[in-house]
Amino acid sequence: MKETISTKIIKWFYGIHGPLDEYRRNELNRIGNNIAIFLLSINLLLSFIASLLMLSTNNSELTLDIVVSVLLLTVFASSGYILYETKRHHLTEIDVEAKQKSKIKQKFIKRAIGLGIYFAIVMYGLTILIDWLSNKGTLIPLLTEPSTISSAIVSGLIYGLLMGTWETHQIKSDSNDTKITQNHLHQKYWLVLFIIIVITSLLLIHR
């Protein structure tokens, strides 16, 4: 049966490589509902806090910085939750033959390099845009700013490393590999959170 566009988007968003069967669809619906409730609660709370700040301080710049920072943190927190839940319920695992494992890993590594380059370019463009809009200065000097270039490169490397490590760990060539201990899973979860915090810090440096 041919996959619909919505199914392809869901698989791409959650990193599903195999067929989207009923079990996976139900789990993804549960994960999506939890994230929707979390984001709705955060947005309501953030709107209330932003209103209080504007009324008490009348400082629009401070309010904007806080709102943007919290929104970035919620986005990365949601991403971390998705990675944790999809890994815990084995939704993104790929069963391959042992002789195909090396080939699949090389494919994922190349994909991670591409994603890292893409992320670095996006970070570079966003940083320049934010600096230009806030300072209203000349655009050309911002294009060669060393701190902007280095920050984008570091962000791309971290993101590419994260995605490459995560996707290669989804490959399973032995049925015994599906039995992942809780301690090992928690270690991976905290590693993902650490990388997310690093990327968030790099983003906030330019605020």
C-alpha cells in the first residue's frame, strides 16, 4: 500500500525508518498528545509571565529575551522527550542483516554530515539576521564575524554528532540487542540532554 504524504511526514519527523504499523502509530499519537499538552501549558504560563513583566517593568527587550529563551528550551525539551520515548519503545529501530550493518551505518554517517552542514548554515543565517535586526548596522561585516562562524561550525558539529550517534544506535542486527537495560537507556537520555543544553547555550550567547 502506497504511503500518504502525512504518513511520510510523520515518519520523517519522528525518524521512523520501518513501516508505520498500528503499534507505532498509537505510540506516536500518545507522544504527540503529551507534547501538545506540555506546550499548551508552557505557552499559557509564558503568556501570563510575559504580561506580568511588561506591566511591572515595561521592559520589552527583557520580556522578549525571556520569551525567546523559554521557547527555545521548550523546543529542545520536546525534542529530547521524543528521542527518549521513541528509543524506549523501540519505534525507530532498524532490523538489518549483519553483513548490511556496516553499509547502513555509512549511509547514516553521510546523512548526519549533511544534517550537520545544514544546521550550521541555518544557525549562521539566523545569527546574522538576529544581529542585523537588533543593531540595524551594516550587513557585510556580520557575514565575516569570527564568533558567528565559529559558533555555527560548533553547533553543526554537535548536531551532526548527535544525529549520527543516535541513528547508528537504531540499527539492530541481533535479536538479543533489543533488550536494552534501563541504566543504559538513562545514560543515553542524559547524553542527549547534555548536547541539547550545549546547543541552547550557544544559541543564547548571541542574544
